Amino acid sequence: MRALRILGGSAVVTLALATSVGVLKAQAAGDSSAVRLARGKQLYEGKGLCFSCHGKEGEGVLAPGTRLAGHPFTDTKETVADVVALIKAGVDSAHSASHQIMPPRGGSRLTDAEVELVAAYVLELRKRATTP
């Protein structure tokens, strides 16, 4: 009887793990825009290194030209595809409003899929107003 209880308990744990893995796979697949934006924010603030120049809230750290929140893009359209291309290519000092360079992928090792998530989050940041 005791062995049956242990087995039953492990079956519940196995089922819970399988359910969690299924939820994580659905989230990784980007089933909702909220999940994609949350993952983009996580990458922006972590692995992507974006926050170190652009600030956690997109307020800009190095110069006013590094501000993303409430700041219009000057060299690209406001589409995910265009922001992805910008992030992948980087920005040289001649084309930078702040005269600061942005290395390709922000100097990070983001995958193409991760760059796309960050780009979507950057566009969301762009919609936010900041106080000068």
C-alpha cells in the first residue's frame, strides 16, 4: 500500500512537470504578445545588454540620443522587421544621434529569435512617454 502511494505521488509530480514543460514550450513559441513582450523585456534587461546604454525603462543613459521611451526613430521605420535589422547591424557613430556606437546585436550574443523579441519590446518602450 505504501509503494502505491509513493508511485501515485510521483505520477502527480510527473504530470505537474509535464504540464509545466508544456506551458513553457507554449510560452517559448510566443503564443501571446504579452508573453513575447515579457521575454523581450527579460532579454533587454539581461542577456541583450540593452539596458546598459538605453536604461531599464528606455530613458537613455549615455546621452539623450540613447533614449528609446517616447523618442522617435530617425534611421528606421517603427516595425519589428526594421528594428531587428537595426539591432543586428548596429549603429556606427556617423549615424548615431548621440555619436555613440551600438555594436551589432548590442555587443551581446542574442540569437535571431531573441533579437526579434527584443525588437518587439523596444517598440513597446518607444510608445512610453518619459519626463525630461
